[in-house]
Amino acid sequence: MKSAKAYRMKRESAWLVGLLAMVVAGCESGSPSDGEDGSGAAAPSSSVTYYKDVAPILNRSCVGCHRAGEIGGFALDTFETAHESASLAAAYVESGLMPPFYATETAECDPPGGWVDDPRLTDEEIATLRAWADAEAPAGDPADAVEVEPIKPPELDRVDLEMARSEPSLISGDGDQFHCVTFDPMVSEPTWISGIHLNLDNPKIAHHAITSLVAREDAEAENGEYVDCFGGNEGVMVHAWVPGGRPFDLPPEIGILVQPGDVFVVQMHYHPTLDTEESDASSLQLRFSDSVPDYQLYVQLRGNANNAEQGLLPGPNDSGGPQFFVPANESGHTEEMTAKAQTMGQELPIFFVAGHMHLVGRDIKITRQRDGNDQCLLQISNWDFSWQLFYQFDAPISELPTIKQGDTLNMRCTYDNTKQNAHLAEGLAGEGLSAPIDVSLGEETLDEMCIAALGVLLPVN
């Protein structure tokens, strides 16, 4: 039976809302690049066709979400469906909204190396989709089709434990809903896991899901049951799912430790269903490690400073010392803060990095400061609350950036508290407000945050 008590939002965990999968929407590795002339996109051939040129692009970066039965809104997995949506697809990739991957390389941020599973299209690929749409999306000769790797089913290679729900979520109405479901693995001794997968029941309504490890006494629902929630829960985030996403499949040398008394709490974000009612009974699958790994994956959260003692730096609109305050109807407002690294005296590899803000946020930049030198780890210059991702560095463990004692993390968050911010305007309407309000640090939707999340690797021995 559903608990009547809603989850209370905790500062150390509210950043988890919407934090989405490290592996995005059925993507393979790729990264933006200039065209052959060095000045942008190379001009595509005038004979661009679906089978020869377009299908491989769509299959790599779009079809994971945009196919029948998935949540992408329209399909792109056949010539007929792609032809119908050719102009729409071209417009979305030109805008940078799709594929949803928002780490940016800017004049002030050059992160070390590339990103794992970067689905972004090259300039030439974007130009190809535009040329195809403008030519009325010709099919071409099926004999010219380039062989593409089929979309792999989203599943672990081995499932050692599947935890089911005792009651489904029933979703209806015109608003997004958040349900936190408890899954109890009932382990009797410390246990390492190397794989986690949300076995999705109803892709029509699932927007994303966040999985955290929580002490059993802190879970506000019984095993298999759920409560309404927004911010998340106490504990440590261990997995995130996005439509079309792959299972969280760690390499053999990295594992997640589950202690006796730990449970998994999965926050499910559901889309509105308007005049219909939908149900969802997604389960959670685990794969146990075959041996004790070399590293434990641990998520470290820094930021959310509210005063100088907590690391908040002087900024605009301060009164009587640094304060986190974003006035109504102001754009380009920045809040900047620093935090000392917490590494127990060790130098630890950084496996992934992420940021968190709410609806007023527009840009976040995370920098590691060491011995007078700055290394930008991540900048997201077009923040979207609905697509928050883990950004995993594409390098072997020995070559990952590191954090060590004495280092400082700097978080700079930029906000747009005007109705020109489309994300905020939608959020205000959802709260019945017609104009922006003054914003301070907090856990509610119309409050704000500024958090850096680092997935660090702790040596096991």
C-alpha cells in the first residue's frame, strides 16, 4: 500500500532530479568536428539519399528514442517515418536541442579529452540532414544502403537479481508525476555489483528514472511500493535511465558496494497522460561482480553554498556579504562558489562529472583548481533541467583527470530569471504564476541550486 507521507527533499540529494543516463539514447561514440574545408560543414552531395547517407546518421544518434513504441514523439527508423519528419529532424539537430547532450567546448572551457557515448552530430552530418530535407527527402536506391548495426536490446548480459514491484504506478492527468519506488535486494553481507538496469514496463509515459542506494530505515515506502516524490532521497545515486539508454554496465575493475540494510530507491518521472490512465510496473535488475573490483565508484557532491563561510563568493545583488539571491526579471545573473576537495588524502580518478541547477539556470561551469592552475572539467552553456546527464571521460583509468587533497572545485552558475527563459516560463505557468519571483537557494522547483557531482574512483585495497 502506498505510504501517505511524501518524500522530503534533502539538499545533498535534490540535485538528482532529472539526472539522466551516462549512456544516452542508444548512441555510439562520436564528436562534433569541422567540415572538410576547415570552416564548418562540408557541402553535402546534391544526391543525398536516405539509404546511402541519412539512415546511418539517424540510426547512430536518433533511432534509440525515435522509433515505434519509444518516447521520442515521432519515429525515424524507416524511410517512410523519416521522410515524413525530415524537416523537423533537421531543425532539431540544427538547434542543438537534439540529440540531448549538452556538454560544450567553449573559449573558456576545454575539457580533457572527449566524452564516452557522445551522440552529437558533426557539422557535415547536420548539413546532410538539412540538404536531404530541402531536397524533399528522396529515398534513393535500397541497394545503396550502408549496413548499420541494429539497435541492441537494452538489457544486461546477465541478470543475477530482478526486483519486482508489488503495485504499479497509475498515471493520469495533465501534469508530470514523480514516484519513488523501493526495491530491497536483501543482501546479508557486503556485495559488489557491476551492472544495473531498469527493466522498463511502459515506455509511453516514462521520462527518466534515478536510482539511489538508501538505508532501509530511511526509505519511506515498503519493498515494491512507492510514494509521491520530487527531490529524491537520502543516500547515494548509483544509476540513471533515459529513453533509449543502455544499462549501467561498469568495467570489471569498477564496482558499486551494497551493504546489508541498503535498499534501492528508484525515482520514476512520468509524462502527463491527459485523458487516459496508464500503468507502469518497471522492475530493477542487478548483476553481481564476479570478484572484488579494484575501485569503488562513489559520487561526491560539492556546491550549494549560501554564504561566505560555505564558500560563496561575492557577486551581483549581494547585500551585507555574499548571498545566494537571484532577483526577479534579471538575466545573466551569476553565483560562484568554491569547495575544497574531499579525497581522504588520496589522488582519485574522476570517472564522470555532472552539474545541477533548476529551471532558472542557463549555464554551469565546473573547474578544478590546483597549484594556481585551472582545469575546466565541464561547461553546459544551454542548461536544460529535463536532460541532466553524467558526462564520462573517454580515457582509461590511468589517464583520467584526478582530484586530490589541496585541490579546489569552483562552480559558476548563471541564471535567467525572466520569462524569456522558456523553461522557467513553463514552470511558472505550472505553479499558477504569471511573472518571475525572487529566487534563493532551496529544493523546490522554483528555488535554485548550483552543484557539481563527481563520480570518483576509490581504491578498494
